Amino acid sequence: MSDGDSTISQAADAVEQVSNTKTLDVLARAGFAVMALLHIIIGAIAITVAFGQPGEAEPTGAIEQLAANPWGTAVMWSCVLACFGLGVWQASEATLRARPLPRKERLSKLISSGFLAIAYTSVGLSFAGFAVGIRGDSSESTRDFSASLMATPTGLWALVALGLTIIGIGVYFVAKGVRRGFKEELFHFDGTRRGRLIDTLGVAGHIAKGIALFLTGLLFVIAAAKHDAEESTGLDGSLKALRDHPFGPTLLVAIGAGFIAYGIFALVRSRFGRM
């Protein structure tokens, strides 16, 4: 190993050591708790939407619910810190902590944890927007983004790629639920009655989230195929689109219940999960 490689390795070791601090661990666990709460609220909104009530069944709608209390601003900034902490932790999982893994596993970790790092940081930015009084419509922002993308020479293909990526993530979540791949993240209660209940919540939650992501990605692909940005409405639009189908409301209630199950699972994971 050259002196340059040795220096880089030592620097990476130092950064990894910093990423293992108690402060980041606490922030990351708090971030998991925040994401758990958002899933529970989104699930509850989805169930009310199935019965014809108004609401936005996506992160912005859930954040709006959290902001509507006397301590809203303080709650928003606390959630910003937690989500950013979780984003940094996932980024370290994608890079520094994945260094000892074989190349194939390292690449898989880079993609999965890297995507989650971006997703959690984006949610943190949404909380920051609410904290300073910027409360945008997520579906409208998604449509505007799709329209801007389609206006570029390669925009249609990029939109298809984005949709297929989200569909792939949805399939991954369904497979993770069916195969109980989440058990490596939370094995504290293995072999107990409580553990079996948590496993059931994990299976239902991952499958429901996977289906919702699949539908969201599908709308991006449809928007590209029809050259119509109005078709890409994000998670809220994909769930509300179910309402107009014969068995849509029933499926929407099932997905909403699954999101609540995922939220409860994630809440347990925030306290007892592997970090």
C-alpha cells in the first residue's frame, strides 16, 4: 500500500470513528422515530381518504399535521435535526461502514443506503420549509418537476428511469417483507411472542409500502408515455387514484393499515434496532 493510499485509509477510519459517536446514534434513532410517526400519520390519512375525506396521504400532509400545534416550530426544527442525523448515518452506512464488504454487497449498500440518505435528508428539508413558513403542495411540486424534466431533450427517458427506479424500490420492499429481510435490523425480540407480533407488523408494513411505491413509480412511467406531467402526482395522487376503482377503497384501507403497521415497526426499530 502506498503512502497516499495509507493516508486516505487513515482519514476514512477517522471519519468512520466520528460517525460512530453517541450523538449521531441518538440523532439517527430519533430520525427513525420521526419517520415512524410520519408513516403512521400517512396511513391514517389514507384510511380517511378511502372514505371520501380530504387530506394529503404523503409526507407533506403528515408534516402539516405535526406542525398544527402550539409547539409546531420547535417540533419542526427538532425533526430537521433528527432527519439530517439519520441522513448522515445512512450516508456513512453507504460508504465508510461498507468498506469491509465484498464488492457486490458494497455496491448494493451504496445504492440502498445512499438512496435512503437522500430520502431522509429531503424529508428534513421539508420539515425546515414548514419551520420557516414554506408549505408547498407535494403533488404540485411533483408535477412541476416532471414538466421541467420533460422539457429537456432526454427528459422523457429520465422520467421513465426515475419511475422504474421507484418501481424497483417498491418491489424490493415487497420482497423484503415477504422474506422477512428486515430481521437483520431488529432481532432484539427473536423467539418471543412479542417478536412474532413485530415480525407480522414488519411483513405487512414493508409489503404495503412497497405497493405504494410501485404505484407511485408507475405514474411517472405513465406520465412519460402520455407526455403528460399531470399524471405524475406522487404518493398522494397514486393512492387517491385507487379510490375510483371498484375495490380501490378496500385496497386503500389495507395500504393505510399497512403504513401504520410499518410505522409501529419502525418505532420499535428506532429503540431496539441495530445501528
